[in-house]
Amino acid sequence: MVNVLRGDWLTTGPAVAEFEKALCDVTTAPHSVACSSGTAALHLAYITAGVAPGDRIIVPAVTFAASANAAKYIGATPVFADVDPETGLMTTDTFSAALDGAGEVAAVVPVHLGGQVCDMPGIAEIARARGLKIIEDACHAIGGMPDEGGGPTAVGACDYSDAAAFSFHPVKTIAMGEGGAVTTRNAEMAASMRRLRHHGIRTRNDGFLNPAEAWTEEDPNLWYYEAAETGFNYRASDIHCALGLSQIKRISQLVKRRGELTDLYLEALAPLAPVIRPLGRRGAGFTAWHLFVALIDFERAGISRAKLMAELRDRGIGSQVHYIPLNLMPTFAAEAGAVALPGAMTYYEQCLSLPLYVGMTNDDVTDVVAALSEILAR
């Protein structure tokens, strides 16, 4: 960070390229494109994958609004798939069911909720048979190493997708204040995303479309650039990338600690079953946990979620709901219609995210579970 502040570049400089290389190293993808947010990452991925106005894309109902909003930026329509009520993840069955009533679909967006990874081989098999593009929303899952039977592969490797989008928001494992990135194995998509994040501008390295203006005899005009297509100000600054780089170098340590805290929660919460039970687990390999979600039978507990969250807050303990199904949101409700998504509703009605961050101590986990036990006992 100090080197950036003392250097010549505060944005579009060498720290951006360094961060992108580090992300390629972590994910094993050959291309990464840093940008200003996870939402920008999704938007860039959708556009360069070929999603166009009027297209329909399949998105799980349980996700943050950005997964669907980025489609609407293009003029595409999100079609909501149901999820497994035990994990909150879209499955091959819920994906297939969403496809059955969706008409012509251009893409699918598997969301790796909380760090757990969807069944990418299964989803890819269905999607490829229909000619769909696949964009992974991996905003929660950096550092994961799922094993689908052929050995562990890194989240973001894009073995089963066209691209994967990441977020580096302050609550994420890698936090650069605000920021995001896309990984891909497609060099053309990566080049297009780099132009689009910078207003669609072409330089000499990208190839000019108007050579008569660009060149004087055999030399390029030093001032010349081209706004060749409509792009965006989605750049990531060197300041943000320097911050991200300092953390991505410690990613093994960061995800390991989150895993340790998750294991402590699982052990401490076991006596509270079946009123409180952990999220269902999907797949093998290493999960890089972003959230710790407890599934709570609030009726059996004799307390509402609102009351439980308020009592935890009074004890200095934050909690949250990840997420309200998007088909219930006013901005999407009209398009979604009266779609039946029982898995999403069951998940939503019982989920509660408990504190999970690297700075927590083992005693913090004990205190959270003790507070839950006390409140439920009353």
C-alpha cells in the first residue's frame, strides 16, 4: 500500500495487474479481470458471455439482489430457480424445473451460497446440452477447493463455466474496501471485459478500428485512443488492489481460520439440536466458509426470528438473514409472478447467519452459543 501511495499510479497501474496475477494463481484460471465490485463483475461476465436484451437467465431465488440486478442492467429477465431447503443452493433438479417453464434461456448463474459450491458438473451437463452460458456467482467462495470426484479444483478455475465472478466487499474473506473480479478461460472474454471496465476504450494494444486517425505514417499518435463501444467506469484502483493483494497472499490462513470457527460452532451447537441445526453440507473437498448459517425451528423454539435477533443484538451479538428470496422483492415480484418455490421459502423461514469473521476468538463462538442457549431456555 505504501508503495502505491508513493508511486506514480493510483489507478490502472501495476498493482491491478499484480492482484489479477495473484487471483489467477489462487483460482488456476488463466485470465482474471479486476473491477470495482462483485456486481460489476457479474455485469461484465454476463455481457461478454453474450447475454443480450430480451434474454432470460436462470438465477436461484436465494441470493443477493446483484445476481439478478446485473441481468436487468442488460435488459435481460431473471427467472428464479428453487433451492435445496437444507443448503440454500440451486440443484440440478431445481435448475431443470426452472428451465421447463422458462422458454428460451440464454444463461444460468449458479450461486455458491455461503461458500458451499453448487453441483457444477451436473449443472454444466444440463446447461451445455441446451447451449446455455454458465456464469458462477462465486462472490462468497474464494479459496474453496471442491472435489466432484476427479480431485480438488479451485473455485474460479472455470472448469465447468464460462466465467466466475468474485466480490471483495468488506465482509468477504478478501476485503479491498470495494472491489470485484472475473476469472475465465476465454481470452476474448477477458480482453472485452478489460475494455468495458474502462469505458469501452481501445488503445494500441487492443487494436484500433480507425487507423487513419490513429497513425501518422508508421507511428501511432501518442494522444490517440478510441471509444469503440459503450463501456463503464468499472475500474479497480491500485489502492484497492494493493489492499486486496496483501490479503490474497494470506488466503490459506484466512480460510483456514474461518473453517476452524465453523467447526467450533458445529460442536457447540450440537446440544441444541433439533431446535437449532447446522446448514446441510453438499459435496466433498474443502469449503471456504463465508457465512455460518444455522437452521432454526422457530415454532419449536417458542420465539420469533425477529425477537431472537433483537435479544442477540441486546447482548452485542450481530446476526442476519442471508437472504430474502428474490421473488418476494418488489423489483422482481411482477416478473416472477406467483411462482412456487417451496425450497427457497423453507430455507428463508429457518435460516439465521451467526457471526463469522477472522478476528473472532474461540471464546466469541462460545459466547454466541451460550447466548442462544440462554434465550431459548427462557
